[in-house]
Amino acid sequence: MTQIDLDATGLLCPLPVLKAAKQLKAMETGQRLCLRADDPAAVVDVPHFCSQAGHTLVSSNEADGVQTYLIEKG
């Protein structure tokens, strides 16, 4: 399965979600996007975006102030 990495660290809301949306649009159903962000709002924005857009949030975790989200395109 193809996975694409997207580093959105240093970007503030709504840019991490907008960049993820743009990347996911170019991907095929079933592909996965690994999004890294350090915006505190991302912990709310990313899961909400996934549910609204029909993508699956496979996992999320945080280490050293950086959140990592694994999103499968729906």
C-alpha cells in the first residue's frame, strides 16, 4: 500500500488540514497519508476533517509536541 508523507509542522490552522485535503484529493482510494503537524488545533481539526470528508483516521499519536496522523483516503 502506498503511503505519502506530508510535513505540516510550523503551519497554523487551517493550513495543516487544507494541505492534507489537497494531497488526499490527488491520491487514490485506499492510499494512506502520514500527516505531521504541531498546531494545537490539529487534534480537533484532523479527526473532524476525516469524518466530514469520508476518510479514515487509522491512527494518531503525539511525541515531542508533534502529532502524527495516519489517514486512509475514503
